Amino acid sequence: MKRILFLCLVLISLLVASGCRANSEAETPPEQPPVHLTGLPRLYVSAMYTDKVVAIDLENYEVLAEQGVGEAPYGLALDRAGNQLLVACSLSSEIWCLDLTTLEKKAVIPVDRWPAYIAVDEEAREAYAGNSGSDTISVIDLDTYREIARVKVGKTPVNVQVLPERRLAVTLHDEGMLALMDLENLQVVSRHPIAGKAAGLAWDGRQELLYTGGHGWQEDNNIVRIHPLANLEGPGQIETPLMPIYLQLTPDGSKLMTLHHRLNQLFVTDVTTGQVLGEMNTGKTPFSTALWDEGRMAAVANMDSNEVQIVDLEHFDTLKFIKVLEGPAGMAVLD
């Protein structure tokens, strides 16, 4: 039954009250003894089916440590200024804050139902969680560890991205819409059509372009839309294979990585020409990626084969599969 609840969160389109519910009576997970992580780069992975976060050494490709968190950890975000990792724990409706070096619990922040992805504005000392089960965004004060606002944004907010001028982009999965939120006034200021069942969201800060992609069964489920922030009504597009569930841009914004969980494949596309530069097989049900070394190296979280795949993107070569705990979902790199 618990596995079914997890799949409801992963697929989102099955988010109905009778199929999924948060367990408010869950026991607090046992904390692991403090560790002392020193080497960089380092990868953090949420293990959704085992309620833990795993730390991986990206020099030697070894698991360093693990830490218990709330139920169904999903999205991760780094707060470097606060030396902490934020973990969106979906089924317990909490944001956990872990010390980046010791993995000790710094705080647990209750939020609205089923937080999915989370984003951090270090300058404003705030974080923003898309609560997919309650149609809200939680605004979190990172210094006091409190939820300071809940803002209704539309049906099933999943992915979030901090933008310039105190704005937040939000994908509304069940509406096929992109909401733009004013973080000063805490209100949605505009809404724009995107692909149905949209979960993928990426940001090119150099050119101020948003990329969105869906993974439902609609006819446009292979389209990644490119939205200039200055004119969100006039998007371009890139055709990809079936159902891009996750999007990530290289740091220079020139290449787009797309994950396709139905195909078990990773594609890299030139965003200017739309040409596929490379593709490779992944493990079972690839769910997220993470980049380091200026976009030359990538990790893929393969949810149903319980492994993190290390990829050399320059040569489209898999260097190693690292076995991790069940259900690797979200990832974040500290480098």
C-alpha cells in the first residue's frame, strides 16, 4: 500500500484523495550518528521509498553516509549560505533541513500537503515549496525555520524556479499551465499555457529563458517549450522523444538534458538548432539529473533500479552505476 502511495506522488496525475493521503501519525525516523563530510564535489540523493537522504562522493563514486528524514523525500535544494540541505518530504508534508557537512537535522518545518520540488533564494533567505496536494506554495523563512505564508496558485503545483526581480515560476501539473508569482506581494500575476501534465522546468539565467515539458498522454507530450521571460506569450519549442519528465540545462545554457522515463533514456539537445547531440540508455525509470564540472559530468537517479548513474557527457559514456537505497528521486550537487 505504501508503494502505491509513493507511485501516486511520482506520477502526480493519480493524485486523488482516495488514492493518496499524508500520514500525520508517522514516527520520527531514527537519526544516524553525525558524520563529517569534507570532499567535493558531493551529491545528495533523496531515497523516496526508504525515507532517507544519501550522500555520495563524486570523486570516488562511493556512498559516504545516509540520514533518515520524513516520509517520501522528493525534491532537494541547497542553501549554501546556511550550510544546509532542504528536503521536501511529500507524505509527511514537511521540509527537513540537514547540515551539509554532518547530515544532522537542523529543523523540521510543517508545510501544506505533498510538497514536491523546492527552490531557494539565498539572498532573500527564503525557500519555496510546491505543495502538489493542496494547490499552494509554501514560503519558508530560512533563518527562523518557519512557514511564513501559503499562497494559492492553481491545481497541483509541482516544480518551482526562482526568477529575477522577486518572482517565482510554478508548473501547474493538472492544469497544463505556468504560473508566475510575485514574491513581494505573494500573488500570482500571470498564467501561461504549457504542455499538459507539466513537471519539467529549467531556467537559463543568461538569456532569461524558461523551459517547460510535460509527461502526460496529450499530443504535445514530446514538446519542450521555451518561454522568454520578457514575453511568456510567445514561446518557442524543441521536439524531444516521448514524455520528458525532467529537464536540466548545462551552465552555459547551450544544451538541454531531457529524461524519458517511459523509454529509460537520456537525451542531450542543442537548444539553438534543436539537434540531438547524443543519447544513452539509463537504468529503470530515470527521474532526475544533476550536473557538475561545468556541465561535463552528470548523475541520473534511476528510481526503480535503485541506482545513481554517473555519466561523462562529453563522451556519452556511463562511468559507473552506484547502488543506493530504494527509490532515488531528487538530487543536488555541492561543488
